[in-house]
Amino acid sequence: MKGKRPLLIIVFVLVVGGTLFSLLKGTVSPPKAPLRVAFQVCNSLEENRARFTPLARYLEEKLGRKIIVSHVNTYDFLDKAKKGEFDFIQSNGYIYVLVKEEVGAKLVAREVKADTGKDTGGLIVTRADSPIRTVADLKGKTFVFGPVLSPGGYMCQYYTMVESGFDPETDLARYDFLKGSWKHEKVVYGVYFGAYDAGAVKVGDLERMEREGKIDRKDFRVVASSPPVPNCTFYALPHVGDDLVESMRDALLSLKKSDTVEVNGEVLNVLLRDGIKGYVAGDDSEYDILRKMARRLGLPPYEGD
């Protein structure tokens, strides 16, 4: 009997241990890997952090996953996407088209801006006292564009000129791209202070700058406007599973104007801080207008078409 006691103890431990393991197996799981989310730098790194930190915190709470945030310039997205440095990307619609064509992408949701809705576009703007009233009147004049990879800062306006029979390469006296941060606002100031005869302004920027007390909208004239194009977009790279894409979509679409998070001890409204009304589902065909513009102008990824 004494020789059997150690054996009985071993059996008891194995049975109890196996039972506990079976019970805990369904309730205890290893931590999920962090999600890498890249946000497009629109004006400056400081503004980006202020805008998107609450959204990242909201997504962490909603998805139960740590979010590793990157703030990326437009011209760096494609190279970094090819290297698989992100899981999800928030960027303008043209970057989405570029990444989708070159790497692949799964559309998650479209932003609805508080001022312009789910679409944006480009305006050709002069001072209100300028003699320029049509695209043809730009002949021999100086012009300034915003960010080169921004639909509302460059492509839409260039497309509008070309479609009207105006060749910016030969008909303008000169055109420039501005350096540094806050390029969209610099275009507005460049036109206002007479450094350029006209400029490429994103839809909604004049009204926003007036609300912020920076300009008087009456000091500017809109000479031409482009067709509407999709606003900023949330999408996943191809390696992200469909279930996770759907979870991210649900989290974004369920964002309400009352949703808040705590950041460094401060309670912040997620949508208000981001300056948007929310997110809506989208369809890839809605980006065909951007593909059409890029093909017409011979821009990436359609240079050889």
C-alpha cells in the first residue's frame, strides 16, 4: 500500500492539473499582437498627434489591441507599405489608389469631414481684386500648388486646367510647390500677399481659415473648381485578415459624437479632436475619379498608360 501512494499522488496531480488546464484554456489566451496604424501627416507632426492620439486610444479600447502609431508623409507611404511596415493606413484617396495598385489594399471606411463631408476637391483661387476670372486668364501668370500628392492641393487643379485646354507647362509663366509644413495654408497666404497670381486651394480651406480668424473669405475669388473626389480613407494592407478588417470597420463606423477617451489625464472627444463627423462604408469604385485624373495626367501608378 505504501508503494502505491506516490503513484496515486501523481495520478491525482495529473487529473487535477488536466482539469484546471481544460477550464482555463477557454478563458486565458496569449496577448494579441499590436496593430500598426499609420496616419498621414496633413499639416504638421504636432497637429497630427493632437488629432489622432484620441482615435488610436479609442481603437485600442474597442479592439482590445495595442495600437502602434506612425505619422507618415505622403511621399513615404508607398515605400513603407511595400516593406510591410503597417497593418492599417489613414491617408488621402490618391495615396489609397497608389498603394492599392502597387501593393494591394482592403478598403475599410471613408472619413466624413465636419465641413466638406466624405468628398473633397480642388479650387483655383485668386485675389478678389485680380483680373483673372477664367482658367484661360491664367496664361502668362504665376501659380502655386499645395502638396504634390494631395488631390485637393495639386492633382485636381492641374486636371481642371488640362481639361479646359490649358497647358500649365507652357501657358503659365511659372508654377511652384511650397516647402515645409502647413502647405495648404501657405498657398492661401501666397495668393493673398501677391507672391503668386493664383493658387491651388483645397475645398473648404478658405471657409475654415475664415472661421479661425486667419483670412476674410471675401478677399478671394474662385476661378474654377474640380469634380468632387473622395476624402481621406482608412484601409488595410493585404496581409491583414478579413476578420480583423471587419472588426476595424465596425469600430470606425460605430464611432459616435459622444465618444470620449482619456489621454494623459484629459478626457477628449474623439471625433471633435479629429475634426470629422465620423466614418462611412465605401466602395472601391468611388475612387475611379482619382484613377481617371491620374491617368489623364500620367501620374503614378499610370505613367506608362
